[in-house]
Amino acid sequence: GRGAEGLEAVEGFEEAKKKAKREAEEKEKKQSEENKNKGPLLLLLIRHGTASHNAYLERLRAEAEAEGRPREEADRKWDAWLSTEDAVGRGFPLDSQDTPLTRRGREEARALGRALRAGREFRDGEGRPRGTVEDLDLVIVSPLRRALETCTLVFGARPWANRTTGLPVPIVALDAVKEFPQGRHLANRLGEGRSALARRFAGHNIDFSRIDEEQDKMWAGAFDRSQGRGETPEELRARVEAFLELVRRLPNSPTRVAVVSHSSFLRGVLMAGEMEKKEKETKKKEKGFAKDDDVGGSLPHCEPIVFTVPAGRTSQGGNVREAAGGGHDKHPARKA
């Protein structure tokens, strides 16, 4: 009767769930084995050119030094400006949200673009050549304005092909590589949504389809006005790990990926390698690495750094979309 039919339906549903689970586990195991067999993933890390908030910090520090005031005083003023809505209306000389490149920053990006188009090789910390722009499989860029402007000036508007595959090299904007800390510094909050970005950078071969929202919910999700804080260093590490895992799982198994991003995020990528080698790596100071201390210093603008992710690496992070929570930036003035 109906009872027997209902029981059969329930049993069939349970069996389907078990089958789906087995298939998912088998797929995960296969993917894990494929990751182990891949060659190392090479990341070409590029920090954006000098932006207006970077130049403003330089100005504040120069003024403090000239007047004999502590550098920390300038840093605190800069941090307050970065956290202030309607900064111009509140007496600051410029706006702090989603800051653009300065004239110097644009020239830094153009100079790098000229060098890459002329065939400049990427070299790792040992000085070994690791290919040219024609060996890239993919370019990933932060959707913040300073990174997008840098990307367009470095790679130009005309698509180019990978020399081995003959396939066009896509440029994809991802929220996951935005600057740290999310939820606190307005320079790290999108000034425009996906549609407006697509219009502003139309003709530049950038795919904005993976920017989820017209509103910057990643920044808002990390914001906690009651605590006066944003994304924590621990949450940044989780975001970096999730990003690296995402890149390794991309279709077509890319092995050379350029990432146009920001100092704190890219430092996170550098420090997310084999942690037991961190001390040796920082002593070696890969070419282009900042001369400041490894944790607090800033990476140089538009100076590519080659970083190799070990083959078969697995992350401890979760979904990239879930990897931006709330927290406190202990060294806000160092995040430039």
C-alpha cells in the first residue's frame, strides 16, 4: 500500500544520498592525487603602484620628521584618516575610500609593463629565470581601484596568448585578493559595484563576473563599529590559504599565475609557504622584497616577486567567500 511505497521512497532517497556522498569523496580523493602530481605552482606577485593613501602617509611622516615629532604620531593620524567616512568633509585633504594611483604610481605601472612587453624574465630568489609574461596561464587582480589601474597599465588592453598552449591569458578580478584589513580601512572598501567596474574598465579584458555583489559585502561583513575593528591577522591567513587552494583547483591546472594585489595580502601569501622555511626565506630576502622587517614592512610597488607554492599543497582555510571575518589590526599604520 501507500505505507510500503513511502518506505521505498525514503529508502531510495537515503541510498541516493549515500551514493552522492561516495561520489563526492571519490572526486575529492582524485583531486587530491592530481594535486600531488602537479608541478609547483608559480605565483608572480605584483603590488599595485603608489596610490594616494601611500603618498599621504609619506607626506605625514615627512612633516613629522621635519617638525621633530614622533613617526608614530603621523601613523596614528593616517590610520584615523583611513577609518573616516567623508574625510574631506571632516577636514582631511583627500578622500580615503578605494584610493586611485598617483602620477608616480601610474608611471611605476607603465615602466613594469614596458619591461614585461620587452621580454623581461621573472626570476626567483636564487636568480633563476622562471619565464616571461607569455608563459602566464592566468592573471588575478584585486577589484580595488589602485590594483585595477595597475593591472591595466602593466598588461595593457590587448589580449595575449600563452606561448605553449596558444590560449588567451584571462584576467579575472577576485574579492579574495583585496587588501587587509577588510572592515576597517576605507581604502580597502570598493568604491564601485560590479557593473560600474565593468563599465569603467571596459575594453581591458578583465572578467568581473566573480565579483559577487554590487555592494562590498566582504568589507561590511568584517566591519564591527562597536569594537572599532576589522579583519584579524588570523582571518587574513585563512583567506590566503583558501585563495591558494582555490588557485590550485582551477580548471586546466595553471602553473604560472600573476596576482596583482596589495602589500599585506601578498606578504600573507609569501608567509603561507612552507612555514618551517620562513626564517631562511626572510634572511635570503627574495629580490624585490621589502627591506623592512618581514612582518611589519611593506612590499615595493610594481616590483614582481616570484613565489613557488609546493606541489600538492593543501590549505587549512575554507571557502574564499567565508574567509573574511572581523577582528583587530595590531599594526594599522604599517598596512600601506
